[in-house]
Amino acid sequence: LQIGGSAVRHTNLERVNISSWGGLTLASNLFLNCNRLQSLNENEWNMSNITSISGMFTSCHSLKSLDCSNWNISALSTWSNAFLDCRGLVSCKVPSGTIPIGGNLNAARAACSSLEGLDLSGLNVSNVTDIGALIQNCFALRSVNFAGWNTSSVTNASSTFQNCYSLEKIPALNLSAVTASGAFASQCNSLTRMQATGFNVSVNVSNCMLGADDLNEIYTNLSSNGTGKTITVYGNYGTSSDGPSIATAKGWTVTG
């Protein structure tokens, strides 16, 4: 079953009603490039056997709302690009449950440029290793609820919040296992606080709205093993004469 992912592009498809998946386990790229799709019965779907929704709704530009709150995600480990470039999406209700081992959320909601709020608190991400570009380029997103998230298994956090121009706060996510975090929160022009802890790899928080106390909090939350690692902070309005020393005392290089 390949609607958007097949050789034929269903660019005029507007409405879909799926009553049963049968033996289907993969929904990857299912509605890829169905850019006129407006209506689905997604809240009625039995997702208990689906293991991947990678690219499922990519570039569904006309979708304005999705209600996935009833989904059974017990088998669903791969979410990469699932809602990528859903630029018209204003409302999205997220399912609850535990994402299986090896969970991949890379770019799951990237470029949802009309989305203003997102509640991810119902997801158990303790098995998730990749949150790279999770909400990258979500220009209108002001807040995300990560309450209860255990990110101790995450190794990739590259560009997770990059270009979220309206985002005001990043909560206390544990990123001590991260090995890749390039452009983590760069160009978050409205960001006034970042509470993420345990960074043990170079990180970029440039061109945000972080004041001196906010930067000092970030420096304090860096790992104590900063040798050879850099934190990039240029373009923020706050600074202090002694602030960077909090980071440099741990071996970090402060740029900007």
C-alpha cells in the first residue's frame, strides 16, 4: 500500500478513510507529497502492528489538524520525517505510550511552520536515541511540553530546535549521552532560557535572546569534561565578565 510513496503522485487526493490495515506493518511515505490532502479518519486507525511512519505525512501542505491521540504506538519505533513540512498544520494531538527500543524521532515534526504549540508529554522516550531536527524550522512554535521525558538514551540532538524563531524556553532535558549536537538551538531568536543539562559535546546556542544569567545557567549545566569542546553563544544580548569562566574552568571554549 503506497499512496504518496508510489511512482504515481496523488496530488489531487483530498480525503482518505482507512477502515483496516490488514497485515500492513509499514506506513512509510504513505501520504508523501499528497499536498491537497485535507481530511483523514486517523483517530480511528488501529496502529498496533505499525512499526514505521517515516515520511508518512511529509509535505501534506493542506492538512490543518491531526488527532493521533488514540494510536497504539507499542510497535512504532520509526517516526523520522513523519510530519515533515506539514506547513499548514495548526493542531496536532500526539499519542501516549512508550516508543520501542531504538526509537527515531529525527525531523519528526520539522518545518511545521504554522504550529504554535505542541504537547509531547504523553510519550515515553526512554528508548529513543535520535531527536535530531525534531522541531527544526517550526517558525511559529512558542512552546513545547516535554514533561516526563527521559532523554538519557539520546545520542543525536543536532539541530533539534534550530530556527524555532518563536520558541521561548527549552526545558531541563538530560543530554549527557549526546554525541552530536551541532546547531542545537541556533537562531532561536526568542529563546530566553535553556535548562538542558549534561552537554558533553560542542553545542551552538547562537543568535538567541539569552541574557547574562541565562548564559551562566547554561555554562553551569555543561559537563565537567569540556576539553576540546566549544559552546557558541555569539548573537545573544547578555554577557558578563566572569560568566564564561564557569565554562572555561571545566575546559570548555566559549566562542562569541
